Amino acid sequence: MTTTAIPAEAQRTAGPAPKRRPKREREGAAWVFLSPWVLGAVVLTLLPMAVSLYLSFTDYNLFDPPRWVGLRNYTQMFTEDPRYWRSVVTTVTYVVIAVPLQLALALVVALALKSMKHGKAFYRSAFYAPSLLGASMSIALVWRAVFNDGGTVDNLLGTGGWVNKPGWALLAVALLTVWQFGAPMVIFLAGLQQIPAELYEAAAVDGAGKWRQFLSVTVPMLSPVLFFNLVLQTIQAFQVFTPAFAISAGKGGPADSTLVYTMYLYDRGFVASHMGYASAMAWVLLLVIGIVTAVLFRTSRSWVFYASEGDR
């Protein structure tokens, strides 16, 4: 191997290499750029959470100073408040109905869009639009009119107003969530487009039909995306508020059939001025969402397939 010597004149003209800034100076610049986010996280998230945790152990009515009561809010919640448990049952029922239906509809539409050759961009935007509008109070009020006595559903099916029937009101709330399937649909569509066509070709050569290809190729390859949508939509479903509040006129009726957890939390905190009790409810909700998310992550080991890692 031969080496080429750098002439002395070239070395003199090149000059010394630029000095790197000290590590402490580089870290200081990084913290300057991160400071808006850190300040926002502390002031708008961590500090309110700490105050909320303190208030959950107090009797606080928004007007008088908080009075420490220890675990009384929690014991009252679990042992003395039947409406609390009705809100829990209503919320779990809503999650069980809304999340599977929403994900199933999103996947079906994504599969249909994937096979389209013309107009895909238009239909993708059209199906995504409800996700932008569905969380607004105006759309929820329109939805209530559709499912009210004399509304569109009553005129078409003759079943009466769903929002006035305890057995149907929660279904009307769930259908509003299902109608907002645009966000998971776009994610499903992106995942479907990443599945190699060679897998379908190999399955077809082995004699697999469309249904077998869906079960043996699409579902395993799409399982990480399905898991992501499942976790995201489950967390959002536990925090549902606007549709139930609008459809029930803020009362959770009829017969508490639409009294979801967050609506009862709002009622205790801002209507009844029991802010300590509402803070305790909020922390229980946070704990439950964390447990459910952890269970989903734990069970994902048996059904989520990551191609880059082989068999999990």
C-alpha cells in the first residue's frame, strides 16, 4: 500500500483544524432550545397533576381552602356512591362496543381503498373528514337530532328516538365514535401499503383464496398497526365526554344510561363543586387506563408479529 505525502506548503496554507465547542457549552445551547417544551411540561402538565393529586386527598369546593380528609374521597367512591359504579359500567360498555366496531369499519374501508385504482385520494379525504368534525359539540347536537323522536332514524326505522331509550341511548353515542373512523383508517391504509405483494403472490400459488390470504398474510403483517390503533382508540374511548354530554343534554340520561365516567367527573367537580372528589376520580381513571394499556402490551406478545424480529 502506498501513501501520498502532503507537501509542507499545503500544510502551512491549510491552517489549524477548527476547535470544537466545549461539551458544557453545547449542552447549554440544547437546553435553550428545549426550554419552551420543558417549561410547558412543568407548568401545564406536571404542576397541575401534582396539585390534582393533593386535592384528591382533600375536601375542596372551589371557594373555601382545601381541607385534608385523607382517603375519604376514595373510600366514598368505592363503597358509598352507586352512581360512580354505574358510570364505570357505562364507560366499559361503551369501550367494548365502540372500539371494536370503529376498528373493524376502519379496516374494511382501508382494504377497499387499497384496491381502488382511481379516486383514492378523494375518498380517503372524504372518509377522514368525520374525524375532524366528530369531536365538536355542533356535530354531537346534530347527531342527537338524528336519533331523537321524529328524527331521521325514527322516520326510517320507526323505532322511536334512541336518545330517549335507556337501552339504545349509549348505542347512539357509540355510533358517533364509530363514524369517526378516519384516523385509524388512514393508519391502516399506510400499513396495508407496506405489505409486500410477493407474500400475496406466494399465498395464491399455494392455493390460498382471498379470505385465507387475509387471515394468513394481511392480519399478521398488519398486527403492529392494529395494535397501535387498538391502544390509541381504547385510551381515547375511556375519556369520551363530548358525544355523551351533548346527546344526553349534560344529564347522562335517560336513567344514567349515557353517564360515562368523565361526565360524572365533570358533574362532581364543576356542578356539585366537589373538586377533591373529582380529582380522586381523575387519578383512578389514570390508573385504570395505565393498567389496561399495560395489559394490552403484555398480551401483544402472543399476537403481534414484527417482521424485522421474526417470530415473537
